[in-house]
Amino acid sequence: MATVAGCAKDNEIDVSGGVGITSTRSACPSVAVPLQTGDITLFDPATSRDASAIDVVAMITNVTPQCNDEGEKVYQLANFDVVATRRDAGPARTVTLPYFATVVQGGTVVVAKRLGNVAVTFADGQTRGTGRGQASAYVDRAAATLPADIMERITRKRKAGDQDAAIDPLSVPEVRAAVQRASFELLVGFQLTQEQLEYNVRR
């Protein structure tokens, strides 16, 4: 949603006829890689955790979102690259790595989760390999749109002397809660085992 007031830019204070905030809010989910899930380490032998046993290390990078918010269902697409290195520059090899795509509402509620696989290919004699993955999500436009009364409370111009002139509308519990409910994220990361996740945390 967009509210234009005067010549102020997004998220700037506009003093024409009072003080207000000009803001542009998209119904598109934000896209992110959760902490500790953006890389994965494979060991050989699998039970070892010695540095010398590291077989493949891969990382999610270049996450590129593309959103279509023209319909009642907002479609968010995220393409990403996986860049990996292997210990030995041996023959050509393909490694398949699992990943997840999770839609989260309000920062805590998981709305949907999908699993996929990305194939990373190492050319003969090369220690560096690459792969490409894709994640997507549909979100109801109505759920991702702020109610009109909440939007009005956020963007309404306030003049000096008004009772609520110095109050940040986002500090009001019901406004903050409404914004949180209407906020969605598409989270992409490697589908790690508990042991792999603990390894990432400990490093």
C-alpha cells in the first residue's frame, strides 16, 4: 500500500500541513536466509568432525526475489545459487543438497513449508562446484494488507499540539500487532539435520 503526501520520500517525515510519515508497504513477502542455515558441511567419513574429514562445504548465495502482487494471491519467487567447494579435485561429481522454503507470518507462525533439492556439479579436476535452486510462495493479499484504520493511524498527519503528535503509531500495541500479522517472509535455507545445525552453531 502506498500513501503519498507532499513531496516526501518513503519513510520520511512530511511537514506539509502537519507531521506525518510517508510509507510504501508491499504485500510481497520479504525473502531471507535464516541464521545458521545458509551453509552446509558434509564429512567423509560421515561420523568424523575433524577438519581433515571435511568433504564438501556449500553456501546459499545470490538470493534474487521476484514478486507478482497483481492478483488476490501474491506470488513470491526466489532464485538462488549454491556455491560449493570439495576437498579433492577428483573426477566429475554431482552432490544433491536438500533445502527448505518456509512461509512465516508475523515472524513466528509457519504458514507453509516445502522441501526441495539442489544439484551441485563439480567438473572433472575442479574443487569448486555450483548449482541453482528456486523457492516460491503464495500469500493471500487480504492477509498481507493492513486494515484501512490501521494504515490511517500510521500515516495520518499530526500537528503540533495534538494529543498524539509525539507518539510513534508503531509503539501502540494494536497497531504493532496488526503490522506484525500482515507481515510475511519467505525463508530459504538448507534442510539440516540436528547435528549439522549444531555444527554450524558451534563454529
